[in-house]
Amino acid sequence: MEESVRKAYFEDGAVLMKNVLNAEQLAACREVYDWIVANPGPNGHGLYRGDQKQHVKSHVDNANPHAKERLDELVATLPFGKLFAELWGSKNVWYFAEEVFLKAGGEGTRTYWHQDTSYLPWAGHHWGNAWISFGSVPKKNGLEIIRGSHRGQLYDGTTFSPADPTDPLHGGDALPRLPDIEAERKADPGKYDILSWATEPGDVLFLHPGSLHGGANIDADCPERHTLVFRFFGDDATFSPLPGISRSGYERNGNLFKKEIAQMEPGAPFRAPVFAQMV
């Protein structure tokens, strides 16, 4: 792996790698993706709310326990363990879980800006999400990332309320409220240094989950977007509890793998047997 790629990930918080997956690997990923969409887990829900039209379809899911066995088997056949080891400079790499995103129907709002580390008790440099989209995605319809934000302030999460994209997840004084990034960039287009890429099937976007990011809308140029995300961690990954039980009822250890994470100590390496080791 070229040093420029490692540097871009460390400094920017995201980097695109072209042609990471071949046709066979991509087909295997799509098969699992379709199965998860058809068989939602307890964390599955719709992205769109309120006044969306009937033809608009959406779905998001996280760590679907019904798919864990087949996902563990699939990920072991993919190159991500080696790639993340090289990207981070980590001796070991573990697989955390998947995310599934579906937006279809030719129109739909963007996914609000947020940091994954506002929702999950993660700290350290060795965290990464591998974003796989199954169709061609123009730059203006792709994932957007604020360059270098993973090395800056951790903000409160958002409840993803359509009435207020900054509605605090936790509340209180532990974390500063998320700025209204979309409104601010419209008022001042140069305020934020935003990264995004056009992608083709087989390309993979590697994202640090501490980065401020949001998904652009779909439209006539990109009427649907199907995305599977695999999340990984390495040697420098530690357990960092979130602010207590929040105003929205969100728990201190997050809503995923609660039993396993409850055994971890603050500041300790993020490890549990449930997470398959890739390298």
C-alpha cells in the first residue's frame, strides 16, 4: 500500500480505493445484503419519516444477529483484514459488524451529518468502515466527509429528527451540540472542507467512524443507492463509554453487543470473543 493512501486516511479520515473487490466478491456481498434487507434485525428501520411519498423505499440496519454467521464467513474471504492492517499499521484486525443502507424511489433526503463515535463506545486510531456501493454513484450523490474531523471535536449525536438535524442524542454538558452543518454550508459554501467521490462497483470507501459524515440525497441521476458497510478495529482500539443514559434513552454503552461491551473496562483494549479476528 502506498504511503500516500495511509497518510490520507490518517490525516483526512477517509480514502477511496479503486477496484478492491472483484465481480465474484461483489456478488457474494450483494447476496448477503439482499438477505439482510429481506430479513431485518432488531435494529432495522426506515430512514425516511414524515412526508415522504409512498414510492420512496428506505432501510437501514446494524449488526443484524440473524446474519452474523454468514457475515463472519463472508468477511473472512474478503481482503479487508490485510488492507486495514496496512492502512493503520496494526498487527491485528478484528471484524465488528455490518451496516446496511437502502435508498430507492428516485428521490429522498440526505442522511444527516453525524459521527459514529457519538453512538458507539469507541476510542483510538484503529477503527474503520469499509463502504461498498453496488451501483455507480455520482460524486454529488455519494457519502460526504468533513476532512480531518476525526481528529477534532467529538460532538453529541443526533436523534435524526426531521424537525432538527442537530437534536441532541445525549443532551447535557458532556458533549457539545452538533452544528447544523448543512445550513452553514449553504450560507457559506467554503466553510467546510468536504470530501466526496464518484464510485463504481468494486470500489471501496474507507472511513474513520470519528469523521463527521452524511449521505447525500438520491435524485434522477442516482435514483437508488444500495450500500453495505463492514466495520473493523485494530490494536489501537479502546473502550470509551458514552455519556450516561441519554435524554433519548440511548444507553451508555451503545445499542450493539451490549452483553459483551458490558464486560469491558473504560480505557481498556476493545476486545471480545464475539468479534472475529481477521489478521
